[in-house]
Amino acid sequence: MKPIVNLEESPGKVVGRVRPIQYDSLVDLAEGLMPRLPYPKGIYRFRTFEEADSWKRQLLLQAAVTKSRAHHG
């Protein structure tokens, strides 16, 4: 079945509006939430994946808190 499109008809009212995306604020938010490489250099060995995940989560939280304190004074 062929779609019905009337090219002579002008569009009616537009409800709402489209706001432009502010990419700079999104980038700032992303950098604030996920700091870069909070891990110290070196090789780390863990007995389980849970132990490695716990270590990684702890370092991410420490880096986020440190960055937040530095940013907010």
C-alpha cells in the first residue's frame, strides 16, 4: 500500500519547541561524574572479580569526592 502524502498542504501548528542540545554542559557533567584514570600506575592482582570491582569502585568514589571538594571549595 502506498503512503498518502499531500505535498501541496502546508503544515499546521507546531506544539512545543525543540531546545538545542548544549553539548558543552553535557561534557562538563560527564567529566565531573567520571574522573579520568583514578588508578595508580602498576600491576594489580586480585583473587576474585568481586575484589577487583570493590577496589575499582573505592578508587572511583575517592576520586569523585576529591574532585567534588576541589570544585566546590
